[in-house]
Amino acid sequence: MRQSRQVEWAKAALGVTFGLALFLNFVEAWWDPGGPAWSLTRIAVSMLFLLSLAAFITLWWRQRRSTAR
């Protein structure tokens, strides 16, 4: 039960970070911001997305292996 809840939270975090990254892409397409603040924001969102993706995959894999036994 606990693992499925963790997987759901990781899935939600993945969706939120994906949405944020998509929003930043739309902002960049509409208006071309620049500067170090924008670059750091893009890097931070990319890192958050990668972290949430890795967490989701890890938790999903652990849940899948534990239910297969």
C-alpha cells in the first residue's frame, strides 16, 4: 500500500515538472528571454524533471518487482 502511494506521488511530481518544462518552452517560443536567471531556471527545471522521472521509474520498478513475487 505504501509503495503504491509513493508511486502515485512520484507520478504527480512527474506531471507537474513536465507541465512546468512545457510552460517554459511556450514562454521561450512566444518571448525570447535571456540572461543568467533564465538559464538557471531552465537548468533547475530540467534537473527537477530528471529527478522526478528517475524517482518514478525507481519506485514503479520496485513496486512491480514486489508484487510479482
